[in-house]
Amino acid sequence: MSGRYAFVLAGGLGTRLCLLSERRAKPAVPFGGKYRIIDFTLSNCVNSGIYDVGVLTQYHPTSLHRHIGIGRPWDLDRTRGGVQLLQPSLGSVTSDWYQGTADAIYRNLVHLRPRRAEHVLVLSGDHVYKMNYNLLYAFHQANHASATVAVTEVSEEAVQSFGILETDARGRVVGFQEKPRRAQSRLASMGVYLFDRAAFTQWLVEDAERSDSRHDFGRDLLPRLVERGEAVYAYRFQGYWQDVGTLDSYYDTNLALLSDQPPLDLRDPEWVIHTQSADRPPVRFEAGGRAERSLIANGCRVAGRVVRSVLFPGVTVLRGATVTDSILMHDTTVGKGAAIDRAILDKEVVVGAGGRIGWGEASTPGRACPEHLSNGLLVVGKGAHLPEQVTVGRNTRIGAHVTVDDFSGDVPAGGVIHGPDPEH
Amino acid sequence: MRHAMALVLSGGSGDRLSVLSAERAVSAIPFGGKYRIVDFVLSNCCHSEIERVSVLTQHAPTSLHDHLGSGRLWDLDRRGGGVEILQPFLTREHAGWYRGTADALAQNTDAIMASHAAQVLVLSGDHVYKMDYRDLFRAHEARAAAVTLAVTAVPPGERQRFGMVTVDRAGRVRQLEEKPKTTSARLASMGIYLFESEVLAECLRGHPVDLVLDVLRPLVEEGERVFAHEFEGYWDDVGTLESYYRANLDLVAPEPRLHLHDARWPILTRDEERPPVLMLTGAEVEDSLVANGCRVAGRVCRSILFPGVEVEAEATVVDSVVMQDTRILRGARVERAILDKFVRVGREAVVGSGADARGDGVVASLTLAGKYAFVPERARVGRGAVLGVGTGPEDFVENQIRAGARVADHPAHADLR
């Protein structure tokens, strides 16, 4: 099947990921010990034989742009097709910041023009899942659909976080509600859409001309199409799919990888998740090092104890230190005798010797983003330096690039240490 | 380094590396938990800004060719220059196979001269070290040398293993001795030679066979400007089983001499995309290197696990080198062994059991398993035994292989299993 094209929406703010997406788009947030969230979508594309992909970026794109580069890890560095980063620009009638997901594609229709694709696949770079898009194409064609939305079943409490679809017995969508309080159906849109090209172009142009539209697929375009009886179908995806939209779900999804039979198999040679990875030596376990129930990537050095944790490349755990139930990103160092518990440490964090990070009671919600920091998790932003012997309570937020001078002693539960202004 | 090219000699059959080189050139033997031996030289070239590298191959080159590919990993996929493979070929005049190091270069004189390089750096693909060749070029140019040899000090006990170099105070080479029984020289040649291309071209016209005997020694005797440049870092020739094993195990010593965790001089290699190491409950790993893709539930001590190795619960691996995708099943024990790729050690089997085989040194106590060897459940493999490529249950007598025994290679058996 040649001539297939996919747009990947990767501009998302990911506000509910707190510090992790403060300076990077959600798709660029590190995941699973060596990946970035967008790796799943890009790998799904190439594993499904789709080698022509446009990635739409807008919010803090640097980290994502560097990660994708020319697309080498995914074999997307190609003479024809490959990967193209589509950042908002000036210079034509349709150019401006992207207002919504549909608007983002509308402003990039120019990229569709030279392509032969009869269908347009629209994906989100925010989700963790392994999916063969060929099955979606087959379903779409078998049903003579104009649009097909991939759906997955979610729990009753989760319906308010997703676009929820109602279908008839044949899978045709008869109702579409964006983030409803309550719903009959539990089928959530995965942010994976397949459209007939001609209809798609027409709908986008129509939508762009409407002043009452927020130009969003889930909130405007798809409900409208369903309402007026277009052939919109729901493709039921049975595999594992995670939105990782909140700090808690991000944490749980990472730690779920540590079980004997993880719901997401990263070891499947038939569906490899590709990523940009630097050349790092194998993990070095030193005397006194101990790791159980953990994922530990190349380049790590373990001389302390690591339990139920995810260590990204280049993490160092020095002698006498313990890391439990935590996620430590690239090149973070845990000093001698320090203890880390239920914490997410972004890249290049330094925890001084003897520090106790994640200590004491968990009932005081965080002063910073209390809605995300209330279950005992704490977050430390990129490049933060924590002083020796410091005790940091739970539900705390330590900003990116704080230095030891920003601390005036221990940090109580729910506390905040602000980093330098993220916009400077 | 636009005016230089490197020639990497990677043709050796490496008989001394037993089953490890049964189906691959020495340069292509896995090393250090994720690398191949040749990665060290290629990474040195890359970091030293040498943009034109020719690799001379002869013995079992497939694995090496696959590994090199387009040279991308070392940034050697270039429009001008880049990496090129020089495998023996036929001409109207001669029969092709390389008879020695100098003959290999002589047969490729055209290719070498076509690069118009002012200097030619001759390297061996069988050595493990990190070296900035730019220092060598600077020393060479400062002395207006015709040839500069990189040399390194070796302890008296090891001098009979190497080509020893005697230099005068100015660093000029006065004598070259091949593997001398006794010598006063303290510097060994590292097999790294920087030639002025014109000098090399002239030498190759005389149909030399061996670089040291037929090229370098005559140059020294004729009074040409041959200098030595002393290298002080770690360097190891891993061309014997003993040195290969020792160099690997040295990486997991408390203070390894070779630092792989050096962000300024990373060793670049072909890295399959594998998930991070999964450490399960009960895992105990100390003083070891464990690469991505491994899954460990047992005990690992002073060992090196390459990508995709599985050590099941209650299994033990001690003082061993275990290559890609080898599986050590529940309750098995592996001690002082080198297991090649895709080996399977059955439940409660023991590899490296009992006393050492007769003979001396490390080799008598080391147990080897070639690619695809299969050790059945509860079987015993004695120390010093060598399981050939594709060894299977049919090779075991009373579920046992005796110490020091050699099971012949039969790769086809692995295909049938």
C-alpha cells in the first residue's frame, strides 16, 4: 500500500503532567526507561508500513525536534516521504498559530497537495500503545466509511476525560460527546482518525470558515459529522492504550512495565519501538549494587539499591543510596546514602549525599498544582540540584534548574521550590 | 584530517580464539557487553576526524560486513571518503588471497593511491583501546618522519608476545624484534603505523608480504626516518582467548583500565533497539555489565551480559561472558565460561563444572560454547571444554561433556533444532 500519509498532532501542552511538560511538548516526555511518548506513534507508523509522516508541533518544540531529527531511528530519513516537522509559520493566507487540532491540519493541507494518498491518517503523539494501522485501513474500506475513529473501552470514571462515541450494531457512530459527565457508552476516542481524503479536505475547509467552531476534531468536527449522518465508523481497538495525561497515570503506566507480564510488551521483536538513543555502554552494576523489579537502561551505574523503579540512560545511583518506586530520567545522579521514594526526577537532577527525597506523610496536597500532587508523588524538574542531607516531603514540586542556594532547609510535604522563570 | 586515510587490517583468522572466530573475523567478535572489537578502532577514527577508512577483510567477513554496513554509525557514510571494504579479488596477474599484511596493502595499492591521501594510517582491527590519532599525526609531522609507529610500554613478562621496538633518545627507531625471547626494549609496537603515502607506495612496489619483516625492518635498516610515538593509555591485543577473556573481565573490575562511560569518547556501535534491562524479583547483580534487552531474575557476578540475555530465577552466572540472546534457564549455573550468541543452557545444567582441564593458565579453566550450542537439562560441561557451533544433546554422553573435551562445529544441527 503505497501513497499513505499520516499527520501526527504533537503540539499538545500536557498541562496535567506538571513539571514534566513545562519545557517540552507532551509527546517529547520521556517514557519507559528510554523512550519518548511519540516513539510509540512513530513506530506504529513505520511498523505498519507508513513511511510518510508530518509531525505538527507548536508548544515548546525544541526537545521534540531534536528527538525526531531527520527520522533516522524510525527509518524515516528518506528520499521521498520520510518525516517532516510542521511548525506554525507566517507567509500564506492560511498561516498562523494552530487554533485547534482540525485547524492545525487545515493550515497544513498544502502538504497533502503533492501526495497521492487517498486516505489521510490523523494521529496523536500523546499516547502509549502498539497498533497496526493496516487493520484500521481494512476496516475503513470494508465499511465504505468516510471517517473512522479508533476507539477503546475505558472505565466509567474515565469517560469524562475522553471523547465518547455511541455506535449502532454495525459500528457506525451515532453519537459523539467530548468529555461528558456521564455517558451510555464507554468507547473512548483514541485520537486516531482515518479519513477519505476528498471528504476530509472539504470538511476542514468548511470548518475553517465557521466562526462558531473551535476547530477541534473531538469538540467540533466529528460531532458535527455524526449529527449530519456522514459515514463515520468506530474501529474497536482491543490492545493496550494509555493516555498518560496526568502525573498519576504517567507514573502508573511506567511502573506497570515492571511486571512479569507487562501489559505493554517492549520486547516484542515483531513490533519494535524505535527511539533516538545515544551510544551508551551497558549498565554497570558495582559492588553493593542491587536492583529488583526495575527497568534500567544502558549507561546507568548502580552501586546502591534500586527497587520497583525506572532508570533512564546514564542514571548513577551511588553507594548506600536507595531508590524505590521512582522514575529517574537521563543522567540524574543520586548521591551516596541518599534515599528516593515515590518521586519523578527529570533529567540531570543531582541529589546530594544523604538527601531524603519523598519522606513522611502524604496527606498534605502540593501547594503547586494540588490537583496533580496529592497522592504522595513528588516531582523534581530538569537540572535541579538538591543539597546534601536535605529532607524533601511528599507532594512537593522542585522546579527545573533550582540550585542548592534556593533551599533554605528541608522542604515540608506539599512544598514548592520555584526554579528560574521557565520562559527565560 | 582531510589528507589522511586509514586502513584497518581485519583479515585475521584468529585460530587462537577458538569457536568465537569459527564463523567470524576476529574484529567482529563481540566485546564488552555490546560492542564488536572493530568498534574501538572505528570510533577512534571517527573521533580523530579521519573521514576515509578502508577495512581489509578476508576470513569469514560476513559478520563484519553486516556490522559495518554503510558506516553510518561512525559517521562514515560520506559522499567523499567514508568506509570501504577491501576484500581479496582476482586480477589477470595474481591469485588474490592476501598472503600477509603487506601483501594485503600491496594488492590494494590502486585503491589506496586513488584516495590521494598524503598520509596513510595502518591499523589493526583486533585491538581494544581509545586513542586520538591526531596526536600521532602531530608527532609525525613535527619530526618530518617517513613512518611513525605507535608504541606502548609492556611489562618484561609479556615482551615475547609482541613486536618490540628499540628507540634512541630522539624517538627514532633503531631496531625491531618480532616476539623476542629476551630483549632490552621496553616498548611494544601497537600495530599502528603512520606512513607518508609516497614512502608506502614505494615499499609496496617490491611485493612485500609482511609489514614488519618486509617493510618496516628494511626501512629502519636503510636509515629512513622511522619514529616511535609512545601511547600511555590502555591498549590490549585481544587476539588470544586468554587476553580476550581478561580484557572483558577487566571491564567489571572495581577500577577498570578501559572507561566505557566516557561521554567525550563514546564507543560507537550497531545497537539494536532493545528495551532497558528488566531486573525481576530475586535478581542479584554485582560487578557486572548488563546491556539493554536483558532480563535477569537470577544471580550474576563479575560477568558481562550482552543484549537480550536471559538469566532465569535461581540461575547463577559467575566470571563469564555471555553474548546476545543466550538463555540460562532456571537453576542453571555458568562459571568461568564464554557463551556465544543464541546458546541455551538448560534447567539446572552446569557449565564449567568440576576441576580445571589439564594444561596451563586461564584457557584450561575456561569453558566455551559456540553459537547455538544447546546444553540439555541437568547436563554437566566440564572446565576447559569447548562446545562447537551448534552442539546439541546428541553430543552429550551420559548428559556430560568432559573437562577439556572439544565438540566439533556442526552449525547445520542448529538449523534442524
